[in-house]
Amino acid sequence: MKGLIKKDFLLLKGNLTYFLIITIVFTLFSIRGTTFQVSFILPFIAIMMFISTFSWDDFNHWNAYAITLPVERKTIVKSKYISAIILIFISILIGLIIFFLNTVITETTFNIEYIFSEIAGSILAIVFVLAIWFPCIYKFGVEKGRIILFVGVFSVALLGSLASEIFQFSSLLNVLAPLENSWYAITFILSIIVLISSYFISKRIYLKKEY
């Protein structure tokens, strides 16, 4: 397992320069006072870069070699998820460091509760992207998986926008109001459920696939 995770991070070394450049640009814009979702942008970019590990695996016929090793297929899939989760939390930590440095430099105040609510929302959003994307990649490959994800996200956003125009959600918000204080716990539980479900779907696809 450790070797598989290490392999993914070694593949990411080639993208490290780009990530550092994006981080520097992100920091400069933050200092200039531009509003950013601190906890979302860097994790999203990190996951986009992580997808390149699938491309490298395909290019080097890694899966055909990996399934001959004394490692279970489910372990290979699990290592991808763990690597992605580690990368998400590292990028969130970097984003938070940038944010706190920005508050010190600009001498601005911040709301701890607001920051953590943004982090919780961002983690949930990133997890949903990851949970949809990984099974698509295992099923259709990297290129088709990208197309399916973007079409799916666009379709969901469009349907959500149309639904908001047609239906009134104020009554639903009133029903959910008592759960406001449990937002962090709900986010954590949802993230775990979504990730586990995605992992089992990806594992099932990978177990049946021939390379």
C-alpha cells in the first residue's frame, strides 16, 4: 500500500512546479484583496493534477503490470483514494496557511466559524467530484471520464438552476434549519458515505476489468 501511494506522489513531482506557480499567484491575489474560496481552489487544482497519475498509468501500461504483482486489485484502487485524500488535506492546509498569512499582512480580522464552514463545504464539494470522477475513469478511461464528468456537472448545475426557478425551496430550508448546528457532523458523515460508495463502485469495475 505504502509503495503504491509513494508511486502516485512520485508521479506528481512533475506537476509540482505548476502547483507552486499557481500557489504563488493565488497568494499574490489574496494579498491584493481579491476574494477567493481559500479552501476550494487549491484542493480542486490538486485533484485535477492528481488525475494525471491515471494518464501516466495508462501511458506506461501500469495496470497490466500491477495486477501481476502480489497485491490485491482492491488495494490498488484503495491506494488511489488514499493518495487523493492526502493530497486534498495537504492543499487545504496550504490554502489555510496562505489565508492566515494574508490576514496578518493586511491586518484584517476573520471569522473562525465562517472559515470552518467554508472548509466543510469545500471538502464535501471536492469529495463529490472525486467520488464521481474516479469510477468514470476506471470505467471509461481518463479522457472519456473527463468528458463525462464535465457533462454531468454541467447537467446537474443546469437542472439545479431550472429547479430553483420553478420550485420554491424556502419550505425545505425551514425544515433543514434545525440541522444547522450539526452541519459539520453531517458534512463529515456525507463525505465518508460518498467516498466509501465511490470506492466500492471503482473496486467492482477494476476487479472485472481486463488489461
